[in-house]
Amino acid sequence: GSPGPSSDHSSGASSPLFDSGLHLNGNSTNTAPSSPSSPIANEPKYEKRWIDTLSVPLSMARISRYKAGTDKLRSNAFEVLALDGVSTGILQFYTAQESADWLRAISTNISDLTLQNMKMANKCCSPSDQVIHMGWVNERLEGTDSSQLYKFKFLALKGSSFYIFSTPPVSTLDWVRAEKIYNLCEVLFKIHKLWLADDCWLQANLYLGIHQDFDLEDQRPYCFSVMVGHGKSHYFNVELGSELAVWEKSFQRAIFLEVQRTGSKTYMCSWQGDTLCFTVDFALGFTCFDSKTKNVLWRFKFSQLKGSSDDGKTRVKLLFQNLDTKQIETKELEFQDLTAVLHCIHSFIAAKVASVDPVFIDSQSIARKYMYSN
């Protein structure tokens, strides 16, 4: 409607209509019309509209709760960054509950949109090359001055591989541009820390039976590492405990599917100058045969493996129980990439147990035993 007569046109104070979001259409002042002789033609028209200061798309977006360059969480605040790098800036809330509510809501929307992107990508992929999970994490980088730095990375579990990207793959061609690609049978997922090192940290340790010297490598909660070949590893941190639980479950599922899909893995090895082949088979267990003659030297089931030890470099001792004599037989082998072989053995045994006892994986989940959602 029309504004009433102004009692003080010379005042610099703005009209309450302007303060409430009502703006004159075609008139930049807040004074009454100057030509009262033609009220209809000169009467200002008001329209109400939302004014977006900034719009940040949540598809493939990421959240940051940490002060830049530190391990310190912001107090009741976080930042949202879009795929193209556009940032909301630091969003500060009055209470921890408000911050948690908004954090959960935005995180849920991002997860739902990521799931939609996965479904679209999987329509173009074969059944053996489906995307199991993907999302943003922080990777810890060791600086030249030994300082701990974190950088955003995008991880994906797809088909037979674990991918690490600097930016999310948005097309089919992007999948070959990953920074790192590892075979899922040869990686090992390990949770380091779940929650803040405050009053709940001691309770968490007691609940899980974790000793006080348990991997306190930095001040960030919700950390995990993925150990790969040649003794190397990647150390990651996520923003929410619920994300950590999803990554743990997704790695278990992706590795299980890949073991079943692959069926067996064979590695070249040597012992006392002889070149041998060592096979881990989902159905048969362990087999060692001569690479030239193909003669089988020995074969044991998974259940017969009673222990192992290695020198951390190339050599491993596998202890098997002979079913006839009940005696322990030691088999010693040397591998070029011992870590990859040990991870593969772990993956096949875990998948074998999971196939026999479907609830085994859930019973072993650290993140879901004791998890804080915020």
C-alpha cells in the first residue's frame, strides 16, 4: 500500500517499510510523491522480494569446522564450500545446538545429493564397476618443517579400486585423472580416533578398552587411515562421526564385493633361490606352486592358518596346522611388496568370515559401537 504522510521528510532515518524488506519500485527515495495532483500515476508501487546475498549449491559441496591451518574447531561455527570453491564464509551461530542442527541439516542434504550423483554415475557403469561410496575428507600432509597440514581430498570406492581426487569426478573421463588409485584387495582400513579429546574422550577409551597411548597423532576427532602397498598410508579426517561410520561400512562392503568378484589373487615370490607363485583363493585358501613347472608345493585352507610374522620388509613366515598330524608347519616366503600381500590375505579372510557370519562385520565396527553424531 501507499505510505502515509511523512511527518519529517528531512529526517535521515529509513522508513519501517524499507527495514522490513519492502522496497519502492522505480523510486529510490523514501519520501512521499512530489506531485500530489496525479496520485494514481505517481503513487509508488511496493514489491516484496528475497534478496540473496550468496547462493551456494550443495551438490558436491563440503563443510569445514576448523580454523584455517590449525586443528582447532570453531566455536558454534562452520563454513560451507561449493564445488567451484565459492564459500559461505564463516557461519556463526548463537548456540551449540543451533550450530549442530544446521550442520546436520546441511550435511544430510549434501549426502542426499551425493547419493543422487552416485546413482547417475552407476547407470553408465557395469555391475562390476559400481560406485559404492564417495565424499570429501581432509588428508593430513607432512610439511617440510614437520608441521601437520590438512588438505581437502575427494575419495571414492568404485569397482575394484579406491580413488583419491583433488576435485570430484563429474564426468566419465575424470575417473582416470585421480591422484592415486589402489586395488581394494590390497588396502587396509583403520580407525584412529572418533571424538573430541574432552570429557567424552576418557569414557570412550574405557568403553572400547583403548589404551591412553592410542594413536593420539593430532587434535582432530573422527580420523582414519588407509594403509596401502610398500608400507605407505594415507591419514584422513572427516567432520562428523556419522561420516566415519559410513566410510568404515563402505570400505568393508567394497572390499568384500571385490574379493568375491576377483575370486583369487596370485603374487610372484621367492624362497631359497626358487621363483614361486603364491595364490590366495576365496574357495581354496592358500596355494604355493612352482612358477616354471606349475607343480603345487603345498596348499592350506584359511582355517589352517594359525599365525604369521614378518620382518617388515620382504619376508613373511606363515604358520599352518597340518590336519593329519596336528603339527604346525612354517612356510617362509619373500615378496617384492610384502604389505600388499598381507593386506590381501587380511581382505580374503575377512570376506570369508563375513560370508559365513553376515553379522560379523557389524560386530567388529568400532565407529558404530560408540559414536557421536555431532
